Amino acid sequence: MTYRGHVENGVVVIEDGTNLPEGAVVYVDVAEPGRPEASRPEKPGGASASLGDVLLRHAGKATELPPDAARNHDQYLQVTPGRPS
């Protein structure tokens, strides 16, 4: 689970007031200075978006592709022989 927070007087404070159990192991991913919002996209409600959520934003946006683009993407990206239909 990912929580959003900030540092206050040298202590990480979770913004939604969640209390973690004493001794819980946590990892801190510091946002890029000056661009905290751009570093980690968010879902509604303040939780960080998963990679799938971020990629899903681009679903359906590729237009004017050849009809066999999914099957032969290597051929189009790396100029390798295509698969037979």
C-alpha cells in the first residue's frame, strides 16, 4: 500500500492521518524537488497510481496503425521478419 506524506521537523507525516503499526517497515520514495506532483501520478482519493493505471491512460490513443501492428510489432519497431497471418 502506498501513502502520501511530507516531512515535518525531520519526521515523515502521512497526510491522511493513517497510523501505521509500531515497527512497521516502510520505504520512502522522495518526489523530485520542485515537481512533487509529476513524480508520482495519483488516483482519485490521493493514493499513488499503479503502472497499469498510468499505462491505461494511453489505451486506444494509437491511431492509423497497420491492421497487423499487434502481431508484428517487432517487425515495425525493429525491422525484423514478420509472422505469417
